[in-house]
Amino acid sequence: MKSKRYFNTTGFCMPERHYMIDPLRNQKIIFDLIEKTQYFTVHAPRQTGKTTLLHELAHRLNKEGNYISVVFSVESAGYRSITEEIANKKIINSLYSSSGQYLNKNNCPISPEKYTKDLTLENYLIDWAISQPKPIVLLLDEIDSLYDDVLVSILRQLRNGFQIRPKRFPSSVALVGLRDVREYKLKVRPTEASLGSGSPFNIKAESILLGTFTKEEISELYSQHTKDTGQIFSKEVVDRIYELTGGQPWLVNAVANEIVEKILKSDYTKTITIDHAEQAKENLIKRRDTHLDSLLDKLKEPRVKNIVSAIINGDSLVYDNFNDDLLYVMDLGIIRKEKYDIIFSNEIYREIIPRVLNFSMQENIREEGMTSCYINPDGKLDMDKLLKAFQKF
């Protein structure tokens, strides 16, 4: 019998459809900040569970009944040519349309079409907060998709409301994206270290970086599949998958999904082995699914390419809290700090990134016919021929 749940690799997780562990399990800090009516940021690489966490947080706050909470994305205003006026309208429309997913009609803000005042996010939030008996917790997703003056404008409006919360403005606001607030500064004014004492970026009380899965959490996730189907991920397989993925949530799900559905064809009577994990790794790298493609797209940015090239070349990289390029690449989840070294976050990244950076060189070698003499028909190296070719070279 096919399991009703599966390992999710697209969109946010839903407990009735997907194997998942509680995204708020280690996030007492978030509830403390909300209780203290603080603004804060949540940042993490793509597909590490940000959106899942936000949806779970909003639903839980609404269910407990002490707050009104909504998640909405500002990505619709995330392009360079947009004016501040149009950006405000798009963001407000996104907030209004999303509110219906979380709140009953009495708690939703008024339709923007019926709003009679100057349609700015600040005005809209003030009137919504005044109309509600409970404090509002506002969760803004994709905040770092905004550019230049639009980004500054939205953050300044939120800063203005900070002074009059919680009765006349949302009690807590979370800014959620790929990067920490320091990166917003660089994005807006790349040549300036600060936007001055009136900076809209000074409102946040805490920056929360979402972590990767531990081995124990991977075991907990995979045990849900075992409970549903009887098919076991042994400790040895879990350990190997942890080495391959570094606990990166999308990769953890993708490797399991590849093994269960693609390699074993959802035959739960078959035993999962380490060889299956290795095959899943190769399949993901060759196929370059959306997650890996979006990761590799970042290599086009000079600041990312410089850091990863240094690691590949064996150059010594020392962790420096003031090196914005290094911190940026760490925020993207591409690299991590291990004791005194900076290394790739997991084996899959360590394997695919050099392949991509050296792709044109590999293709040139193939075109010149330089590889044919020492590659066997099965694609493996003939080491004797390779060494003789090197001696001749």
C-alpha cells in the first residue's frame, strides 16, 4: 500500500501530506521576541524551511488566540523599475489576499479597493491595528527581494510604526529572507557602510539563522516513513546521508525521495542501502534539480565565485566576522565554518560546484580528444594509460 505522505522537495511542508518535523521545535526565542513586542529577522538559505516555519508560526499563534498573525510575501514588488507608489499597492494587495488564509473575515484588513486614505503600507497597518482587539504579528517573507528606494521606503514605514506599537501598529514584525539585515545595507548602498543614525535597519532586536538538520532530526524524519511503510533507513544509511547533505533540509528530503520513489519505485519491501544513497547523490547532481540550479546560479556573482574558488584552490580562508563576502556566502548555505577552516557545507555541494566551475575546461578537453585514450567504454579511468599520457605530456 502506497504511503499517503511523502518526502517533500517543492514548496512548504504540510503535516497531512509530507514527512516533517516541527519547524518551531528549537525556536523558543521567536515566541520570546513576540511576547516582548520586538521586531526581528529570520534568515536562511533557500529551501531550508523558512516558509514552512512561517506558516506553522502564524497558524499556531492564531490557534492559541492571543495574537492575530499573517504571513505574506513582498516578492511582487521585487523588481528595479517599480515606483514606491506601485510597490506599496502590490505589497498591500499581497497582505490582504494572504490574510484570508489565516484569519476570519472580522480580523482581516479592509479591502484596498475600499481604503479611502493615502494607500501606504504604514497607513494601512495603522488602521488595521486600531480596528483589532488583539495585537498583530506580521511576518514579511522575501523582504530581501526588494530593491533600492522601495526597500528603504518599506523599512522606514515599519520603523515609523515601531514607535506606536502595539495598539496602533503591529506588535511584532518579522523580516524574513535569504540574508541578514547587514546585507540589506549593502544591497541599497553598496559603497556605504552605514545609512546613518536614522537608518531603517536599526529596528530589529534579533537576527535568527535557521539551522540544518542534526543526525537525530534526520532519523526522526525518516522514522515517520518507517512507521507508515515498514521500510527502514538504517543508522549507517542515515549517517551517510548526513555526510552527503550536511543536514541541508531540501537535500535530506531529496535524497530520501530519490531512493524511495525513483530508485526503489516505492517498493517498501526492498532494503535501503548505502549504495542507494550514493546513487541518489549522483542522480541529483546529474539532474541538477531546482535547488541545485538556484545554488549554482549564485556562482555567477563575483563575491560568491571568489570565495568558492579560494576553497577549491586550497587557499587559506579564516573566519572573519567583518568579511561581508564570506558571511554572505555562509548565509547562502554554500559554505560553513568547521573549527578553524571554511569548507563547503556538504559533500554534494563540494562535488557539484567544482564540476560547474570547470565545465568549460572539461568540454574543451573532450572536444580536443584528449580524454579518449584513457577513458574506458564504461566511463571509468584507465589509470595505466592516464599515467603514461601524463609522462608523455
